[in-house]
Amino acid sequence: MATKFSSKRPLTKEEEAEIQRMIASDPDAPEATNEELAKAKPFREALPHLAASIDRERARRGRPPIEKPRKHVSLRLDPDIIDHYKATGKGWQSRMNEALRKAAGL
């Protein structure tokens, strides 16, 4: 489907007017009246149980915490060492970490 309007360029006045006409003619999304806006409540106040469930869901997002997280360090290494590990593909830093553990006897 071809896109009639593009976000890659500013809209002309005619295009903007056409978009506004299309918005106004949409029966599923009528514009709110001043009276309706005056009665409006914040989401958390209107639907507190739903807001709380969303907050709980957001708290669970992301990776779970790990027991012993790795620490960020700045380390200068010879370029050929870095090139060697990078050439082994994705996960090269973990393989380098494992080689250091082995060398340290851990």
C-alpha cells in the first residue's frame, strides 16, 4: 500500500487540511467537547487497579538481576590479542574472560 503522506517532508497546507478533515469525519474518534474534558480524570485516578497492574508489570521488565554481576573495567591490550578474540565471533569478550579465569586458576 502506497503511503500518501510522508514524515520525511513537511506537509503542505492542503495536505494538513485534508488530514484534519479526515480526523473530523472519523465516527470512531470524535473530538472531545469542553464538557467532556472538564470531567476527565487522570488515568491513575480513573482506573487505579489497572494502573497498579501496569506498574507491577513495568517493575518486572528487563533482565533479572544476577548474583555476581560483572564489573566494567578499562583495560589496554595489544591489538593482535583483541583481533584474535574478535575473529572468533560473537561472545568474544566472554571467551576472553574465560581464558583469563583459566590463566588465574579460577
